[in-house]
Amino acid sequence: MADTRPLLLSDPDALPTAYTPLPGGSSSPEIRRIHVKEVLAMFAGVVMVSLLVVIIGNTGQDGNVYHRHNRRDKPMLLAASPTKETATKAEKAEKLQAVTRGMAAGVSEKSSRLYSSDVGAGTPVYPWNNSMLSWQRTAFHFQPEKNWMNDPNGPLFYKGWYHFFYQYNPKGAVWGNIVWGHAVSRDLIHWLHLPLAMVADQWYDINGVWTGSATILPNDQIVMLYTGSTNESVQVQCLAYPADHKDPLLTKWVKYSGNPVLVPPPGTGVKDFRDPTTAWYTTDGKWRITIGSKVNKTGISLVYDTKDFITYEQLDGVLHAVPGTGMWECIDFYPVSKTSDKGLDTSQNGADVKHVMKASLDDDRNDYYALGSYNEKTGKWVPDNQKIDVGIGIRYDYGKFYASKTFYDQNKQRRVLWGWIGESDSENADVKKGWASLQGIPRTVLFDQKTGSNLLQWPVEEIEKLRLNKKNFDKVQVKAGSVVPLDVGTATQLDIVVEFELDQKVVESAAESNEEFSCQTSGGAAKRGALGPFGLLVLADDSLSERTPVYFYVVKGSGGTVNTYFCADQTRSSVATDVVKQVSGSYVPVLKGETLSLRILVDHSIIESFAQGGRTTITTRVYPTQAIYGAARLFLFNNATDTSFTASLQIWQMNSAFIRPFSPDAASHASFTPVTVFIKFIVPFGIFLTLYFVR
Amino acid sequence: MKNLMCLAAVLIFFIQTAILRTEANIIAQTCQKTPNPPVCLSSLKSDPRSTQADIYGLAIIMVDVVKAKSTTTLNQINQLLKQSPRDKGLIDCADRYNAVLKGDVPEAYEAINVRRRMFALDGMNDAVNEANGCERNFAGRSSHPLTKLNKDVADVASVAAAVINQFG
């Protein structure tokens, strides 16, 4: 739904003037006509003035909403503070002190190895003040008003609304007490919060209402399957459905009275059985689902058939398994077309279809997928390339991205991917700011017809509605070893599209290197090579004391092959010492004739970057203390030793998505509120009259 | 008859020691795979429940120890704050231990009970980071009363994380 009001709020000068002077004097033959004109002109004037009044009235409303959701008033201190001073300390501005040492890179999230074990390093820094923490909240990424969120659940489109459910802790900014949150949107971008969909109120989900998926039946009926953690912490599968199918908001949900519908089968650990998928329809006339589990260190996908979502028969064996990958969480299994640009319904199969198998690996906290073929008769899926099988090959995203789930959007015939983006900071900061975790911007998923071996992910096109104030930078030349500022105004909410061209002569004559490059061990953007790193410095301050490089690193390998790597470097993203400082990224396929291209969404403490049209993506969380608000800048940088590059960029400011609680008289049916009726009908009439007189 | 009773007593003795050795073995094997086996052993052995515990029970015991040491540390911080109420380092430390006790420890308990290893790890790894974060606030000061306490918390929390990591 296009929200036209923000544009009007920010630019009231776009309105025609409220008062037009009347033609002076009069000669008798025209007296009567002038009277009529006067009346009509006054009417037009009244129309204009009252329009201004309505607009200003709405400014107050939306302005407050905006501020409520984009500025934290007070940090949430959960414990009783020892002294009054502790509570007020958050309101004092903290002076920053220099940190003299860089931080060690680490491997896993919130691992104690990740942060500096170097306790004696430099002078003390107490950075987290209210201003810095408030800034971290995003403008256009989905997040609840407060507290903890994790996995996306049951995404679907129904009766004109996109629905999103999510794992939520109503009691704090850590995982725990998990229930299902709920929000709706017309366009996957402007979300409105609804009441909790399901809470832990039955013996079979009292210890957790965990992840699940929706299946929409041919008669438009919705069934939801989810995992409950019982009063004895056994993982069981449960059925729920909307209380009222005629309610497009699907506000209330009913749990099937005979739950649970599935319990762990013999031979399966009672705590290794969770996250049921969306069902697909088989030629036998049954619905089929898969559920993740493990046998020792082998991740597996159990398969069940059902006709009514109440009784199930387990198929022999598994859909697929990969040794050494550990527990498979949040399995996703869906078809993609080899030839079309459209998404496919989950039940599709056929000659021009490949099936994607995806698992979230509990052991390493990453989401892996593989392309392959699904044989319905045998009930098995086989990867195209065993070397890059599920869990040992390609990741959706090489940064922070987990528990992802797709759904088929029948509204626009596309497959859309949601992913949970956790924090990379300390729990102390999360408690202070009162929230933790985001969702990535929903991405379309397509088979990459050019490479044939991976998927393409791209932010849904509706995100482009948030674009404002485009700036073009054509063919900016950046020599080796230099940094070029890009004047974009505020640099905390941006959509950046950039293409790079290297000096081809330099690339061709570059020496071959045996270098085994990996973003993770490369030492980041400060380490120079002949043909890289080069890219953008995001969320940087003027002095570059803080910056997050998002960049390419090109290597000439043996035989003259050119390999391109795509990385994001957190090591200097903040002077704070208690945030994750890794270099993330991966090899990205670049085909002959392609320029190097990036798309980067910057939204306060999250940076989502896409290389080569979404072949490789990296989501990064950063927590600068200086490069925030008006001090944040954007730069091009070239830290290669041998090559210059030419970059062409299109950069937009991004508007807020005004994510807020649903209210019946608000933007839900924006087309017909009093303001928009006013704008669409009466204003043009008024303008016409005014122009008629001004002639 | 007397011989039979002697035999029974000896048998019971050997069976007991065999059982005790097995239980001791679980503790020893678990602790060997932690970054600080001595701290692990002393923490577990000082809790009588450890002899009957499986890996999940041992993890709970370790989180108990983390909670106890964090509480002690926070109490000490509050005492010090009474004398130096504007000390930014102490204030930050209080916030960090507040986060450990109100966030990390409950998260770890719940996650261990329902065997969601990832979230239990988050809790204990963060506890290590908060303890280290507090200690960094006093870098450069010659000595201060929290050093040993911070180190204790970091030690037991990293052991707890290593025990959690061993969940099957």
C-alpha cells in the first residue's frame, strides 16, 4: 500500500498557495461575473486552507508514531538498580575514549573467543549511551516494538494481506517464554502489528510454541503445523487453524483439540524433532511434509503423509540426510523453475522443475541449501552435486542469517524468503535498548539460469516504494589506494546500486597467485592485494575511525582464471569492544562479460548486501558509536595496489516503513480515509478553480 | 554363613566403587573437554547432585555456579558503588552483571531444560563476555577488587558453555 502522506509531510511547499488575489477594480458590464468568480475563488481558498489544517492535524499523529517507533525514550533496565545514579546514568552523554587495539576475529556467534580476550587492552571505553542505542533501531526492517524475536513462522498471503508470524519472547530481550507474534502487511514492507497469534497455554506447548509452517489448501483453507515443547520437554507437532476464515486479518487461532498430531517416532530423540514444513500435494492425493531431526551427527529429514493433517503415516527412510551436519532445524523444501522468472507453488513438480532442499544447522548456526531433484515415487531428493550437498555447500547468506523460511506468494507468483537476523552485540546492550533481533527484507528466490548451480535472491520490489531523493554518480574513477566520499546526505537509510569496472589491462597482466583467499581469514579490507579489496565504506565517519567495508576482492588464480570474492568487514565497524568483529563473505560467480555489481541496503544497525544480482549475499549487524545520525558517511574505497576502478552508482535515501500496531481507522485502507478522499477529489477541483481565476 | 556375608559385603563394596567410578568418569570426561578442567571439577564436585547427573544435569549445575558467582560479584560492585557512585566503570559493570543475571542465566536454564543448545550457549558465552567487558573497564588500574571475581565468572561461564557444547 503506497503511503503518500510522508511525501506531503516532508514537503508542504509542494502544495499550491492557499490564497489567490482577486482581480482588482471592476467595470459595470463585468460586475455580475466578478461576484461569481469571487465566490468560487473564496471556495477554492477555503478548500486549500482546510486541506492544510487536515494535513497538519495528521502530521501530529504520524509524527508521534514515527518517533515512538524510531526513538527509544528509556532503556529497559530489568533489575532493580543498586543506586539512583545507575538509572540516570543512561541519560548522561558518555565521552568516548580511544581504543588503541583492533579486535580479534572469531568464528561463532556470542562465542567467548569472538570478543577480545585481551582484558588489558587500551583505555576503558563505556560507550553505550541512550543516543547510540536508540539509533540502532531500524527504519524499514521488520521488528516488534520491543523484546526478543527469532525464527520466522507460517508466512502466507490471504485475502489481500501478507501475514507474518514469528518466535517472540513477551518478557524480555533474550530467547525464552516463546510464543507466536503476528503482523500483517499489504506489501511485505509496511507492517502492522497484531495481537499474539498463539501462546503457551496447552500441556503440549507449555514449554514453547515453536516454529511452524502454513499450508493453504485448494479451498483456501489454512492449516498451520508447528512444534510444541510439552510439559515434559518432548517435541511434538501440533495443528492450528484460523478461528474465523472470514477474518482477513486472521487475528484468532484455534489449536486442534486432539493435539499433538505427531509425536517423535521410535528411534528419534524426543528433543530432536521439530519445525514442520509447508505441505506439498502428491499424485497419490495426500499431503506430504518433512520434519528435521538427526541420528548421531547425521542431519536427516523425516517424511510424513496425511490426508487431513490429523493422522499421519511415516514414510520409510528419509527425504535426505547428510553425515556430519548435525541437527537439521527449520527444513525448507520447495520447487523452482529452471526456465521461468516466476515462483512455483510448493506442490509443483515436473521436467522443468528443480527442488531446493534447505536446512538450518544447529551446529554452526548457518542456513545451507542445495539444488537437486525430487522423486515423488521414491520419496527421496538427490542433490545435483554431492560435493555441495545440504550443509556442506552453499549458504543463503554469508553473514548473520538463520532459521529462514520461504513461502509461495500466490498474489504475485513468486517465492519469497524470510530470514531471522540476530544481534551481534552484548546482552547488556540488548537489555538496555529493550529489544533484540530483526528480520531481513523479504527476498524473491529464483533459480540462476546463467550459472545453473545456485539461487538468486533479491529484495522484493515493493522495497523500492521507500526510495527518495535519488542521486546518480556516473563513472567515478578511484585510483589504487584512495578513498572517495559520496555526498548522499544522511547515510543511515540507503538503497545503493553500484557497478564496478576494473582496469582490464591491469587484470589481464596481473601475476597469477596461489593465494587461497577466504574472507574470514583475510584480515579484512585493510589487507591489500593486487586487484582488491575495493568497494564501499558504509556507516563510516569523516575520520574513518569507524567504517564497515563491503567489497570485492579479485584474485588471479592459476591458469589465468579470475576469481572474485565478496566480503563485509566488521573489524572496524565500531570502537566498542563488545560487538562481533568478523570478516564475512564468500566466493561469488562472475560470468564472462559481467560487470561487478552490488546492491546494498543500509538501515541503521543492519547492512544487507547482494552481489551479482543476488548470487551471493551478506547480512551484517553493526553498532557504530560515532558514525551514527548525521555523522554517518558513505565512501568508495580502493585498497588494491595495482588497479584503479570506475564506479557508477544510483543511491536513494530510504523512507521509514512506519511499522506500528494495527489500528482499524489507520492506514489499513489508505485509499479511502478522509485525507486521501480530500486529496484525490476535492484538491484537484480546488486547484482547477484557483488556476481558472489566476489565468 | 559368615563367609557369605563377607562375600556379599565385598561384592557390594566393589559394585559401589564401580558405580562411583562411572559417575566420576562422566564428570571427568566432561571436564576434560572444557577449557578449564580444574575449575570444572571443583565446581561440579562441590555439588552433591553431580554424582547422579547426566550431561544436562551437569550443565544446570554449572549455570548454578555462574549465577552464584555473578551474584557475589554484583553484590561487591554495589558495595564499591556506595563509595564511588560516579565511577563509570563500576556502573557499566553493574549493568553487565545485571544482564547476566536477568538475561543470560534464565535463558540458559530454559534452553538446557528443553535442549535448545544454541540458546544455552548464547547465554553462557555472553556471560563470559560481560565478565571480560567489566574487567576491561579497569585496564590500566594497578589493582582493583573485581579482578578475581570477574575472572571467576569468566572461568565458570566458559566451562558451562563447553559442557553445553557437549550435548548429544
